[in-house]
Amino acid sequence: MFRLNAPRFVNIFHHCKSNFLKSLHRENMKPGCVGENDGLTFWLAKPEDYDDVMSISKDIYLGNDYLPHRYHEWMVEPDRVVILARRAGKLVALESGIVVDNGQTVVVEGLRVCPSERGHGLAGIIQAFCDNYMRNLYPSIKLKRMTRGDDPGPEKLSKFRLLARRSVLSLSGETESFDGFISALKAKPTSGEGAGAAHLALETEQQLRAVLLDPDVASRLQLPGGAVIQDWQPLQPMESNLAVLRRRNLTWFVGGGPPEKPAFASFYTPPYPVPYKGGAQRLNVDMYGTDEGLARGALLANLEKVRAELRGTVQMHVYMHGSVYESLRTFCQSDTGVQESRAKWEQLFLEKDL
């Protein structure tokens, strides 16, 4: 006669009951709700959540927050997920991830927590949920990458691999001051190996492809962590990421060698509005290479090209290899109204296995 072991039966019963209740709970979750944990519910963001998201975004990044401008683009961007956390219906946190590097990497962006909830571990909770959600949605993901503009300290850094640090020069001025600023820079004497070298604008995707897909591009341009970091988003120089870069509508320059094998490369992201002092423009210029003369020429090339796009107060941030920072900072000193707006700071590029 078959006998069922009583303790084993009880364990099986409770396991089946637990799975049934979880299944029932999932069926009862509202559309758009993708999970819950620790009193929080997690939702896929929608365009109509914009006002709620802005309400928890006050004073983020010293008024240089990109999300007011990027949010609606994120809603339709391929391979991007934006997760919201709510407590009792109130929005309390957001994090986003975009899958890049041929499906191998998720780059996390936009993390923010409601001011009243900060300091209570909520950032860690939404990060852990997003990690699991993205891993289940995209099983090919192996790495999680992020950039940040503050040093979180050794304890938090120990959870990641620090791939690179970049120096950031921040300048601010009214649009009308940039004409004098550019003229002042052009009038300064130039010196150094790359001084006076022309910087060629890359007009076609074929030209950009030749530069970025060259096997030695990472070492020749000293790419941070082997990646191109565009507006804080790290991308490996590979075929699958060209579509992402194409969507950004970047203006590229190369100098210091043949166009397909330059010693220096740079680009600017089209200026976009930020909340700084009630409304300003943010201009990001990314530079790759270590020659001081080429760095100065690249900055001028970018400024001359972007000048017609500037409006109102401009917050300009130039990201570069640390070895050229002091030279470029000295080069940019003038009495034209465009002034350094922040002491030297750094962009950290971090990675962990997922």
C-alpha cells in the first residue's frame, strides 16, 4: 500500500499554495504593474506619468537634469525600460535601463528617489528590482554599467569595477557671451604637438563607422573603459551601437591624423533645456585623446559649430581624459562672461556582473 510521508505532503501543499497565491496575485495586478516588494508596487512608466516624475526630480544634478527633456523620448526608445516605484499610489522612485552592446549590457540611468524617502534604502530596492526585471526580460544580459558624477565612497564602489574616471570642466554664460569667448580662444597663442591641426567634421555614417569600428580605436583614442561615453551613456564601439549613436544626432570631429585613424575625436550632443535657474540650455562636449593642442582645437571646432544653436543661459560641460584638464581649463580662462561654474569634478564609469 502506498503511503505519503506527512511532512513531505505538508511541504508540497504549502509550496503549491504559495505558487497558486502568487499566480492569483499576478492575475489581479493592474495593467502596467510588474511586481511588488516591501510595501512598494513597481510599474512600467507611461507618458502620462511625466508630471509625477517631475515632482520627485526637484534640484537633481544642480539644475542640470536631463530627464525633463528626455522622458518622452525614453517612452518610445527601443530596448529601454523605465520602472516606477509607488507607495500607496504615490510615486517615490524611478530607474531606467537600456540594453546595448549587442544585448550583452544594460546601462542604468535616471535613478531618483522622492526627497521624503531618501536615506532609507529605497534606491537599493528599486535597483535590485530593475536588475531582476531586466535580466528576465533580456536573458542575454551579462553586465550592468553606469556612470555617476559623485564618488560614492569605497563601500559602494566595492560592489562595482571602476573602469575609468574622466575629468569634467564646467562653464556657464549667456549666449551672447559666447561670440566673444570663441574670439578670445581663437586669439590665444597655440603650442604643443597638435596645435593648429585641423579638425574635420564627420558628415556621413560611413566616415563614423570607419573611425569607431577600427580595431585599435580604444587604445589610440584612450577611450574610457574602452567605451564611447555619450551624454553619460557608455557604449562599446561596435556595430550594434551605431544605431543608438545615430539616434542622438551628434556632431563629430576628428583631428591629428588620417580621418579614419585620428589621434583625437570629439562630439557635442545637441543643446537641450534643463531647469537650471528657471530655464537654461545644457551643452555636453565629449572628447577622446590625450594631446593638449588637439584638445584645444577640438573645443574650438565644437564651439564654432554649435554657436548658432545656443539660446539663453548655457551650462556647458566638457568631458575629457584627466591629462588634458588643466591645459584646457587654462585655455578657457577669459573675461568674456563665460566662466568656470564648478570646480573640477569627475565622471566615474562603473561595471558589475549581472
